[in-house]
Amino acid sequence: MREEATAALQQLVGSPDASFRDGQYEAVEALVQDAARVLVVQRTGWGKSAVYFVATALRRAAGFGPTVIVSPLLALMRDQIAAAQRAGIRAVTMNSSNATDWDDVRQALANDEVDVLLVSPERLNNPRFRDEQLPGISARAGLLVVDEAHCISDWGHDFRPDYRRISTLLSDLPPNTPVLATTATANERVAHDVAEQLGVGEPGGDNTWPTCSCVSQAGFVTPTHARTTHWLDGGAPV
């Protein structure tokens, strides 16, 4: 799998010499090969988006549905769409500024013409979106990405209540759909809270995952088959 992942990375960054940074490939492997729930706590500029775009390319090539990215800022969505297009990944968005396009986006999703769908957390709390769009999106998702995941935690400095609606997405995902949460801002308490909000460690049910990999600032990943969160640098992410 590493050869295919490296080729996807090189296309993403537009360089035939590109290679993974420490921890990036291991995160991709946990998502694609193990269908794990992965928490990545890394500094800005480390390349968290490379993890989910490469994972998206590999999952789509294997026949899985589109990636759903929950992203908090329209400007960030635009950057992510531009990056996806450079990698040949078809990305669209549903947000408050393009509500008239939602039917077209829904049809494109139904036609399997979308690789990445970006939505804001506020959309998850919108009654029309929640009732008309979210069930179909959840049923087909091949990967769920929660960007700026520290916003889930009410212990965090940037808590956003609409992020709590992500639990609806989680409960409606097909079995064994991997989940990636990314943030550059999480102390020990916030990181534990984010992991709890992702449902890691809950016994029973169809939507529990056997692994959780946490990429700390040290950049190492060691998937574990326990239903618990493991901090892989010997302590909690900072």
C-alpha cells in the first residue's frame, strides 16, 4: 500500500520526489487498511490535510464512498477544495453561501461524481440539511474527517456547540467507516474529550471500531487492538 500512498502524495503536492513526514503514512495506513478512528494532534504545517486527501484517494480507488470533511471556515474550505483539485480529487461543498446548489451537489453525490464533500458544523445543525441531506450523506460516506477537532470539546478554547452534531454523523455511518480527527490545538484534557466524543472505547454496537491511533506531536503511530485511547509518545498530546 505504501507505493500507492506515496504516488497519491506526490500527485497532491505536485512533486515526484515528495515523501511522507514521520507519522503521516502510519495515519493513512490506519485509516485505509485498518478502518480505524484516528486522532492527529500536530502543529500547523505538518500536513494533516495530506493524510486525509491521500486516504481519500486510496479509499475511493478501492470502491468506497466519498469523504465527508467537517470544516469550520469557508476560507479554509476554499483552500481545501483547491488542494483537492490539484490532486485530481473532485471536491464540493455545502454551506450557507451555496444553498441553491445543494440539489446539484446531491445529484452529483448520487451519481458518484464526488470524492470529497465539505460541510460546516453549522450545516449539521440546520433543520433542512439535517432532514434532507444528512441521512444520504452519512449512508454513503467512505471516510469522515473532523477538522479543527478541538472545537468539539467544551474544555477547548474554541468550543463550538454545532460540532456536537457530529455525533449524528458518527451514529449513522456505515459499519467500519474510518474517522479522522485533526487539530493543532489540544492539551491532554481536550484530547481525551475529543476521543470520547468520537465514541472510542464504547463497548458493543455496530459502529464501534477495534482500533484508535493517536498521532502525537512526536509523530509516531502504533495502532492498538484495545478499545481505548493510547497516547503514543509516552504521554498525552500537547
